[in-house]
Amino acid sequence: MARADFHHVTTWVFDLDNTLYPAGVRLFDQIERRMTAWVMRHLNLAEDHASRLRRDYWRDYGTTLAGLMAEHRVDPADYLADVHDIDFSVLPSDPVLARRIAELPGRRIVFTNADTLYACRVLERRGLSGLFDAIYGVEDTGYLPKPEPAAFARIIGTDRLEPREAAMFEDDPRNLVEPHRLGMRTVHVAPEAAPEAHIHHHTDDLGGFLGLIARG
């Protein structure tokens, strides 16, 4: 990986969950449990059925919420408030990552399939508040989730970013397909690499990777 691979980048786009914090803290495990419980209550399902439905909707629609909206017309605001009512104390602050993000030239934005209120709480706990020029949640796409091309189109239009001058950092490989098609530099942030033609780089240490860019 050379700094030259990112010399053209003027907008840095970051996913949130398992990207701006390490997957190892398992914050999303709490959310998944609350998702299953929500589905159990609202659809009157047994736990195993609700858990399977949650996974199936994530696979087929991009998020469990998108599936619930399509199949059951649920209220997204009620759902998001409930499933994000979790313990954020497990998130450690990361001053190194904060410094690396602050060093990036150009605009820095967050684009998440969660809502902006939750995103702000995660960023605050991580010590990353105030580092981003914009935070876009699923409500900003009309509740269309990544990897839907229309979700990316809405954020690109709102932010007025030029895809060929942008880089996308994301833990879910399928959410990098559309950024790659649009001409973004793509970085898969995850413990294990997923070699795909639409992924330019992989890292299991976002702060370290950004440091290489800065020093390159």
C-alpha cells in the first residue's frame, strides 16, 4: 500500500459499526439481541424463528430494518430507538485513531446504515466527535440501506462529493461493490481479508492503515 494510491482523495467516507471501532468489542452483538427481541414482540415469533428472520432480512435486503419495512411496514423510528438502546461503555476511546482521522486532508464523513443519533453516541464514546464534516444515517437515504445503489446516490448527491476523488472504508465487503463501480478507492476493514475484485485494500487496524497513508 502506497500513499500514492490515495493522493487523489479529497473525501474520506467511513462506515460506522465494526469500522470506526474494532469488531472485537462486539458492540453489535447487543444490537442483534435487541433486534431479535423486537421481532419476537412485534411479529409474535419464537426466538429461533425471529433470529432466523433477522438474518434472512439482513442477507436479502441489506439490513433487518429494510426487510421489516418491506414485508411488515414497521415504523423505522420506533425500531431504531429500541435496538440502539444499548450499553456503550464497552467502547474504548481511541486517541490514535482520532489523530489519524484528523490528519486526513479534505472532507471526512460517516455513512452508516444506523441512524445519526446512534452514530453520534458511538463517535462520542470513541473520542471521535467533531472530526467529521457530515454524518449520514439511514434516515438520510429514506431508509434505503447500503449496499443499495440508490442509497449511495442519495448521499453522494447530498454531500456533492466526487466519487473518483473519494475513498470508502467499510467492514461489509458487499457494501464496497457500488463504491468501486463509482470509482472510489475501497478499503475493507475487518479481521480477515475477503479477496474480491472490488476491494483495493484490506486492514485489520484502521488507525495503523491511516498512519501509513499519512506517512507514505
